[in-house]
Amino acid sequence: MKKLPLAYLLFFAIVMPSWLFYMITQNGFSFYQEHWPASVTMFFGSFVAGATSEGGGAVAFPVFTLLLKLPPPVARNFSFAIQSIGMTSASLLIISLKIKVDWKAIRTVTIGGIPGLLFGAFFIVPLISGPMTKIFFVSLWLSFAFALYLANWKTGRVTTSGLGDLTTADYARILIFAFIGGVITAIFGDGINIFTFCLFTLYYSTSEKIATPTSIIIMTIHTIIGFLLHVFVLQDFQPVTFRYWMCAIPVVIFMAPLGAYIINFLTRETIANFLYFTTVVQYIGALIALRPPLPVILTSVAIVLGGFLFFWWLSVIRSGRAAQPVKYATINQ
């Protein structure tokens, strides 16, 4: 990459001077005395967000809730806020560098995901307790890791570079997955990206090299809507979340695009192995930090097992045309 794309530079030129002006005029640098863990967390989290199908919230949510002992609503809102910077910059880099994505998938998922996000925020989130939210998160993400392992279990697996021609049943299937992914995102500030990623890689055999940047753009769209929803509509964006956000902005605006750039040179096996590692570490860390009682452990096992069986079934009934070559989706489509 000889020079940075103009779109990313313009975004950087808006965000960083605004951040610096606030930090200087409002004594914002004092936030680092207490909230410095946000910078360390997102140094790694934003790279993960840019390089994999997991958003930055996949790292921020467990760290904030399990290690820093912050309430899930704070972790969720932080995930939305910080991804609105990091994943936006990563998406701008993906688009500017013409990294191959599937725009048909992005459009279809957005149509189903936004209603799911709104439904989840207004009707599902109020029903879920804090401890259950934490264990549900890591359990669900571990089932995603199993799903990805299934997708790569057979050597010589044939992959495609896009969804190709879709039937009415295909559209319905993607919209349902997108709606559920939107609900998951409303709970955790992340999720629609990896949930639909599993559908594309398992059922439609889309290559991770295409599905990953596609999922990043999908998550960017939903994280911006989620961020605006909590700031202006629900008005539950906490002051402590704002301070954590300010501490992490200068980190994510560099690291997320770096991850998006580096992924272009990685094999899909490398991407998959990295996802296995991060999800297993999250799950083990949650069990150590929470020390959940037996009923919660059984619930966690049920979620992991149920997710594994579901994704295994999805891979078994893989679309008959999944192994057929599909023309690459182009960035200008």
C-alpha cells in the first residue's frame, strides 16, 4: 500500500482533530488515569475487528464485563461507540482498496438486521440479566468457533467468492439470520457479523477471505445505527462509557484499518485458526472469572451444544450449488 486512501484520510482528519480539541479543552487526558484499560483492550480488539469476522465488541465485551467488572450495558454501549470509529475506518479502507466483498450479502443482511437490532433493543435487552448476558455471550461465540471448524474440517474444501444467484428461499433464509443477528447485536453490541458469516461460510461455502471483509462492512452499518440509537433515542449512553470511548479512539482509528489491510494477505486457514484461538480463550476466561453455579454452567453447555448441532446441521444441508464457481463480487457493484 503506497499511500493511504483518501476516504480513510478524510475520516481521520475529522475524528482526530475533534478528539484532540475535546481532550485539551475539557481536560480529557485525565480520563486515562482510571480508564486506560480501554486503550490496551482496543489495541488488540480493534485489530481483531478489522482482520476477522468478529467485531471489536467480541474483545471489549468480555474484557469489560469479566475483567473490569463493568455492567453489560456499559460494555455494550462502549462496543457500539468504539466500533463506530474503528470499524468505520476499517470499512473505508476496505472499500478504498477495492478488497473484494459481496455487496449482495451486505444489502440483504442490512434489510433484515436493522429491524432485528431495533426489536432486540426495545423488547429483548430489558429481559436479560447481567450474569446471564455474560455467559450467553461467550457460549454463543464458542459455538461460532465450532461452526467455523466445521466449515474447514475437510481438507480441500471448495469455496466460492460470493452468493451468486439467490432464490426466494435464499433471501428468506438470509433475512431470518440477519434478524436474529440484529437481536444478538442489540444485546452485546456485536454479533450480526459473525452470525451471518457462519451462514455464508457454512451454507453457501463463501471463502473467509470474502466473507470477512463483507462481515466488517455489515457490522459497521449496524454499529453506527446502534450507537445513534442509544445516544439519541434510548438516551442511555453512560458518562463512564463516554470516558472509556475517549481513551480508546486514537488506538482504534489506527489498528482497525491495519487489521483490514493485513487480512488481504492472510490465508483463510490462518484467519480461521485465529478465530478458534480467540473464542476458546474468551470462554475459558469467562469460566475462571465468573465461577458460575451449576445451573449456569449447564445453560452454557446447552447453548454451546445447541449452537454446534445447529451449525453442523447447516453444513450438512449446504446449498447444492455451493461448490459451483461464482464470479467475484466487485467493489463497484
